[in-house]
Amino acid sequence: MRIGIFLLAARFPGQDDAAALTRTVRAAVAAERAGFDDVWLAEHHFMTYGVVPSATALASHLLALTSRVRVGTAVSVLSNQHPVALAEQASMLSLISGGRFDLGVGRGGPWRDLEVFATGLPRYERGFAESLDLLLAWLRSERLAWSGEHFAFREVPVVPRAATPPSVHVACTSPATERLAAERGLPMLLGMHVGDDEKAEAIARHGDPSAPHVSTHLAQVAGTREEAVATLVAEMPRWLGPGLDGYVPVDDRPRNPRDPVAYTRRLCETHPVGSPDDCAKSLIATAERTGVRRLALLVEAAGSARATLDNIVRLGELVLPQVRAAFPEELA
């Protein structure tokens, strides 16, 4: 059983980007001190929803500031960068951290970063499998040449090369991506937008319930469930709403806007939000229903640096021990 935090690095109202990044770094350090096992970092471009454009760059900084936690990307987007460049960074981070780095990758979306970085819609629509295969081949080879639809190069040496490659997780939001991960023997990163039943179904389709899949959750602890929900309903839409406006399709395709208040309420219904006992019971139920033994908790939804740090401390003191006690044979 491994329990980590998930950091979006969202820019809260009244904050600048420096404040958002400083809060994110402080939260990661606080998570190690509070007893968490992992820190997962989101990556976004051109939006306030998350101001980290390179999860690997921030992971490097956090690995230097910590000594115990694993640090992972959730996710590094393969559609807007070269798989070899990402694999090189992952190998380097694994080597300099003593193997504490996890690489989470995803397809991303049809957003304007495809235009800015000149990778284009065709690679997003048809190239994810090739990008993933090239990344995996690079991590597992001493020398590599490639000839594919989207990438081609003559043989070059793999440098730096980690004798034990960093683990790779795939963000899965569809049966097609679940099959892609399963065919390559890779565990999944499962998002907050689906509940335990949908995650259990995804794992069943994947076919390997023993793989180290990661389940992501909104987590907010308070004295009572009513208090925690009231905090999130009041604060989360203030940064979530403007942030979601940053998802701009590169081809102007229609996009169904999401109501931030309704979405916040739905997340509160399906995730560990409430008293310490409420949160622990929710996480235990997830682990029992899905079989997942790696959990990633979004801890910054209350909309301030102080609230984020307080949430981390209270989760560490009051929730994590209960969850771990429920699975004594599976302690990290």
C-alpha cells in the first residue's frame, strides 16, 4: 500500500505563478515529512489550471529536496514532445535519484500546445502508440534506430542509460488506451473523473489486477463531512472554473464546458472528503473494490497555501495510519 499526493500547481485567485510553484514545492516537502510515499506532478501548458510546463523539470528539483518519497509525473504528455527526449530525462532522473522516479505518460488532448510545439493533430490522433513504443524501446536499449510513421532516425547510443529503467505508467481514459497499456505490460494511472466501479471495470479490461495501478482522488479532511464539502464548494470553483477555460482545442472543435460547481459537488460525492474517519473509509473502500494499492490524493483543492499544508498534515496524522492498518500485509 503506497499513498501519495497529487499536485496540479494551480494558480489560485490573487496568486502569481511564483506563489503557485512555491506552494507546490512546499507541499511536496511537507508530504514526505507527513509520511506520504509518493508525490505525483501534473503538467500543463498555457493555462492557470496548472502552471508546471515540465513535470520532469519540477521532479528533478523535488528529488533533490527529498530523500525518501518517490516522485512521478502524472502525466508527461507524449503528444507534444519527442519520446526520446522524455526518455532521456526519465533515465537521468532515475539515475541521480537512486531509482525514486516514476514516469507517468499520457496522450493529452487536442489542445493548442499541438500547434505551438508543432507536433500537430495527426500525432495526437494516430501517434500515441508509436510514441509510447519508442519511449519504451529507448529506456530498454543500449543502442536504437527507428523507422515509423512519425519518427525515423539512424542508430544512436542510448545515453544516459539506467540499468533498471524507470517504471512507466499510462494515463487511461478509454478502453483503447487500457488495451494499449495492457499489451505492453504497463500499469495504469486512473483519474478522478471516474468512481470505484469504473476503475474496477478498467482494471478488469486491462487484465492484470496485480499491476501497480494508481488511483487518483480528491482528498479534503475536516472536522465533519459537511465542513469539508462546504470548504470545497466555496473554494474549488474559484480556481477550477478559470483554469478549465484553458483547454482550447487546436482545431476549434466544439468543447462541452464543465460547470465547476456541479463538478466539485460530484467529486465530493465520490472521493475522500469529510472527517478523518470518512476519508479513511473511502480510501479503504476504493482499495477493496478495485484492488489498487497505490493512491494519489489531490490535496490543494481548498484554494490556499495554508489550507494545502494543513490538509497534508491532517491526512498524514489522521487518515494514512487508518488506511495502512487496514492492509497490514501490504505496507510499503
